[in-house]
Amino acid sequence: MDAVDPSAPAVAAAASTADVASSSTAPASSTAPPPFARLSKAEKRARKAEEMKSRRAKKRQHVREKHKAQVEERRASRDAEIAGMSPEERAALEQSDRQMREARYHEVCAQNARVEEALTTGLRVAIDLSYGSIMDLKEQKSLGRQISRCWGSNRRAAAPLSLHLAGLDGCPATCLPEEEVHLRWKVHHIQTDVTEHFKQEELVFLSPDSPNVLQELDRTKVYVIGGLVDRSVRKTTSLSRADRLGVTTARLPLAEHAPLLDARLPLTLTAVVDILLGVAADGDWAAAINTALPPRKMERPDEEKRARRRLEVRKRRRWQVAGEASQSGAGDEGDEGDEGDEGEEGEGEGEDEGEDEGEYEGEGENDDDDDEGEA
């Protein structure tokens, strides 16, 4: 009879434990996280753009759900109110609702008819979209939003304009409203340049740098607003283009009808269209300017506030210089540069969430409330 080694069970148990340990550690090595890779600036911008798009989609969904809940609440309240009415009161309420719906329907039809008629008989205003190549992506998207606001103002106006979107062939898609909604608008879509579609003697380029003051609107002319949004203020852009083409230029009479305004004040693309809409309706420049521009534009800057802001800027700069001087090391300097890039991009992202800014006629000015467009 063979002898049994007393240490055999312990050896077998140790072997099985080792097998289990090796089998449990094998997948861990295959699923190890990839090594850290620093993203380039372009990749960071793309990632932030995707995150911004996702947040906007969530916000829109939240707004829709909130609106739907409010509608349901109003409907339930109305049903409860109707349930407590007598038959005569219910009939009177239904008659009143029917009259309101009919009045609203006729009002919408009349406004649509005015917009249709303005396409052929209204004051002609063209948005020149030939500046897309000199704008960055953020400025191009800002221009698309401004164009949408211009169409919204025009379709609700008492005296709509005959809007023309000129230069669509050379215009980047990002300069236009998303999902090509502009193709459904009641505007003229011009593929060629504005100077090729209209006669030269008909064109009037609006520019704040022009020496000529626009005193009254001439329906035989085509007033060209430059579709340019620039945050770095490219001066005389539209004026230089008009001079090269030999086209007449003019500036809006801001200082003449609003003494507190600078004659060359940068305006948003929407503000320029709103001013033209107001003047086309009643011919009152002062009223149109006061209605189109926000109150902050109509006030002189407070010197005390400006001095306080300058002092705060100087303090921040001294703090930043002191912080940079306290950091040392060649490797740390490289990391600090990357962190600075991220900070700059974060600031740009925050600006894009609010109202965008741009320029009126090649002259831009950074404001917090509106897109500045060129005219």
C-alpha cells in the first residue's frame, strides 16, 4: 500500500490559489487605462463645443417640458372653470374664444401678406455675406444668430423690408442659421456677390466710417449691410471694400438724431435692421434709434465707474504677474502655458453662452448684451 505524503493537500491548495490569483490579475492588465495624453488646443475646443451643444440640447428639452407642463396646467384650470359655469356662460365663453382665434388668424394672414408684398415693393436691404473668410468660427456662428434675429424683426414689422441675403456661394455654412432654416424665409437668396446682382449706381454701402450722412431713405437704392462680426475691431473694412468697387457709402445719422451717441458707434446687425425698419415705417430717425438701441448705448459713460474698472484691471494684472513670478521650473512653465490656454478657452466659452458681440460696419466693440454686426 502506497504511502500518502501529508504535505500534498497543502501544495495542491497553494497551486489552486496561485491559479486563481493569476486568472484574476490577467484581465486587469488587459483593461488597464491608457496612458495620459495631453489634448491639443483644437481637440479641447472640439470637446468643449460638443459639451456646449449637449448642454444647449438639454436646456431646450427642459424648456419644452416646462412649457408643456404650463399648458397642461392652464388647460386643467380652464376645464375646471368651465365645469362650474352655466350653459349660457359656457356658450358666451366659446363665442368669445372663437372671435379671438378668428382675429388672430386674420392678423397673421395680413402680416404674411405685408411680408409677401415687401419682397417686391419694400425698401431693399442686402446683407453682404462675403466676409466669411476673415472671421473665426465663433464670429461666424454669431453672424448666423444675428441673421435669424433680423428675419424675426422683419416678419413682425409694420412695414417690412425687402431683405436680400447676398453672396451665398462664397459664404461658409457656419455663417448661416442652423439647419438651413433661412431657405424657408420670405427673403431673396442671391448666390452671387451683391455687386454682381445689383447695378453699381443702386448700391449704398452702410459704414460708420463714411463721411456721408444718410438723411433719408431712397427706395430706388439698395442699402448694403456688411455681414461681418469681429471682436478685434477691423476698422474701415466695408468702407475699403466700397472704395475699391467705386460704390457710394453712407453712415447712419446717430449723432445728428441722438446727441449722446458717437457718430461712429459700432452697432449690431439687428440694431441696424431695426433702425431701418423704424425709419421705413414712419420716417422718424430719433424714435427709430431710441427704440432699436439699448439704454446703455444712449448714456454717456460714467467717468467714476470707468476709473474704478481701470483700477480693478490694474490690480488683477499685478496679482497675475506676482503669481507667475512665484512659480519656477522649466517643466512647470510648460504646464502653466497649457493651463493658460484652457483658461482662455473657458472664457471664450462663457462669452458664447450669452449674447454674442460683433461689429457694425467693420468696427467691433465688445459688449455683454448683443451681437455687434457690420453695416
